[in-house]
Amino acid sequence: MRSIILIFVTLFTYVHGIRFYLEPNSVKCLKEEIQANVLVAGEYEVSVTPAVKTEYIVKDSKGDILSKKEDIPHGKMSKFSFVTEIYDTFEICFMAHAIQPSFSGNMKQVKQEIYLITKRGIEAKNYEGVAEVSKLKPSEVELKRLEDLSTSIVQDFARMRKSEEEMRDTNEATNTRVLYFSIFSICWLVILSNWQVLYLRRFFKAKKLIE
């Protein structure tokens, strides 16, 4: 039973960590699809790079800005968070700008390292803050976390069932349309073949090739 719980915890833990390099005057973006009403939290750290200004921006597919910081402090772990309103594809972009454009050509070999961690769902929730505000004991905090985890699992299964039903309805509708189209095509082929036979018969009769 414990192993099953651990499997579920592993399946429904949404933590992603990534490291990448960013050259001056360049942009790198990451995209991810997230369900509606989900808390998303992130932590990022930008390596110390002289004469380079770094910023990030989080947008949805419509271009609405959910989070933004224009001058990221280098060498310091920073945080951001937002709550999704609808199921959508969200994009986070990091941009590096050379402060001295005249030297940007000599700085192409300088790469800035960015470390990004994103969390969503219960992993993004700050249970330490909840414990301090509600004055909960450690066991109560753990029970609260497990309760939120079980709710998340139920919601995910409900979304999976809904997606399965939508896919099944789409498949059934597609099969029905294909059947009707096939019947329609066969009927037209029969009509055209009969018309062609009658036309050729009249043509040959007109040329007195047949009686």
C-alpha cells in the first residue's frame, strides 16, 4: 500500500528543474501546457555576468503578461508565482541585453548560466506559511498536504476521464461522418455510372453503331 502511495506521489509531483546558457542579446523561451486554476511557482538564479542585463517574462498564448521582472539580480535566487485561469499554454522567456552595445560584439563568447525550477499544484503551495498562519502542528500540516494531494489526484483523474470521453465522442462522430461520406460517395458513383451508360448508349444509337 505504501508503494502505491509513493507511485501516486511521484506521478502527481510537478517539479521541473533545468539549466541552460544565454548569450548576450538573445532570448530563450520554455513552453508548457497547464490546467486551469493551478498555482505555478518558480525559482530562478542568474549567474553573475558583467555588462549584461537580464529579464524574464511569463505570458499565456494570448500574450497577456502574468509575471515579469526587468532587472534580475545576478547570483541570487529569486521567485515568481501566478495562478492559471484557464487551460492554456504558458511561456516563460529569459532575455539578456548587453548594457554596452559597442562591446556586444566582443561578448558573444560570454554565456550566462540560468537555473530555473518550476513547481505547480500542491508542490507550489507554501505549507510552512500555512502552518504559521493557521498555527498547525507538523502532523496537521502533513495531513493537510496529503488531503490536497488526494484532491489533486481526484481532479486529475476527473480531467483524464473527461478527456477520454471527449476523445471517444470525437472518434464516434468521425466514424459516423466517414460512414455517411462513404454511402454518399457510393451513391454518386452508381448515379454517374448509370448516367455514363445511358449517355454512351444514346451516342452509339445516334451514330447508328448499335440498334
